Amino acid sequence: MQRKLVLRELKNSDCQKISSAFETQGWDKPLSQYLQYLEYQNSGDRDIIYAELNEKFVGYCTIKWTSDYQPFRAKGIPEIVDFNVLKDYQRSGFGTRIMDEAEQRIKTVSAFAGIGFGLYEDYGAAQILYIKRGYIPDGNGLVKDYTQLKYGQELVLDDSLALYLIKKL
């Protein structure tokens, strides 16, 4: 069977498919999150790139045109946010295709793309992908809840702790 990957905008009917697919693999991605993404897409706050292979959901990412991360916002750098590929489709080139599309869209408005990632093992595949694609740290160190950390601060390792990267497109 020929494998045809389609990248398109998010539709209302996709929201439950995404949530259910991630629930099946043990990830907590509630339906409400994707309904919110649909609102962001419809208002122009974000582009949502939905990927399907032979009409089956594979993954997605969002482009946040105005980042919550102040160094990106100050320089007008759009941020790729919440990039996910189902486990069964990872390391098959689908994530690369989604990222290619996101970077092409960003390139129409900015010379740079920004992205952040978590710092524990769950983010390992993403960390490797971003570095291989030429993303480099933005030089501002670790960030928690979009705020730069200072030497000596204590913290809890969770999804709000990130390192932000940029790439010249």
C-alpha cells in the first residue's frame, strides 16, 4: 500500500481522533486541548498542522505566531509549540515532514523559528530531532514557565522547565 502523508489544517472532526489516539498510547491529551487549538487556528493566533497517513492521524504541531516566551516575542520570532507524533510513527520521517512544513510557513514572516523542549527523557526524541535540524540554544539558559532561571534557584523537573532554541531559516 502506498503511504501518502497529508499535511492540512485542523478540522473539528479531528479533535476527538487526536485525543483518543494519544489516550490509546497512554498520553493525557484531553479533547478540550484540541478544541482550544481549533479556536486558536480560527482566530489566526496559531497555525495547526495536522498530519495523516492514508487518512489515519499521525501527528501535529502548532505555530504560535506571537510567543509567550519574551525573548522570542521581542524579536518577532514565531514559536513551534506542542509538536507530537504518535509513537508508532516516530523515527519514520513524518516528524521531519511536519517540521519542514512549519518552518516553511514561519519563513514567510520571520528569518528565525523558535522552539522549546522539556529536559527529561520523554523529550529525548524531540531534543535529538531539533539539534539535527540545526536548532541551537538561544543563549538565555533554562526557563520555567517562560521566566529565565537564576543561579541557585531550586525547582521541580516538570513540563514547565524548558530550554529554548532558535534556527535561522
